Amino acid sequence: MSLDPKIAARLKRNPEGLVPAIAQQYDTGEVLMLAWMNDEALHRTLTTGRATYWSRSRGEFWVKGDTSGHVQHVKSVALDCDGDTILVKVDQTGAACHTGDRTCFDAGPLEIALG
């Protein structure tokens, strides 16, 4: 099976056929990470309930948590209004970031110069 053609038609992919996917903790709204999906990764995510991404560095699919144990159980998936970003709401087990941090956005806020 492949991605539903109605969903595929809505996607706006980059030249490599990828769409950015934001993983968010479903109950707190915490932004966990950004990864990439192609049609097959999105199809696998929708049909297995496990977040599946395309690894640009390894050139292969990866199911979040298969090697680390830090699983993302998918609660919902949505496309933004333009079809160029996927929001995957998950229940994250353990760290979402490859560094071992809960979120990839734990590196610290950037200073904003106001007024």
C-alpha cells in the first residue's frame, strides 16, 4: 500500500521529495523535534501509529525509538494550511533528541533585542 492519493496531492515537497515534520507532545504542547518525511514515511506513520521519518544523513527510514527505546506513539497527524509542514502529535517515551535531551530545543533561548 502507499499514501492515500488525496493526502499525497496536498503535500508540497522540497526538491528531495521531503516535507518537514514537527513532533509535539500531544498533552503539553511541548515541541520535541523537527525531522523529515517523504510519502512512504508519512504512510508508515499513519498506518503503524509509530513516528517514522526519513533520515537525510543515513538515506533510510527510521522509526523513532527502534534503536534508542525513546518511542513516539502517534496520537494525531495534521498538515498545515499550505501542505508544506506536517504536525505529528505524539506521546514521547524518554528523550526526543539524539543528544539525550527531552527536546531538541533545550540548547537555550536566543537573545532577542527588543525596541
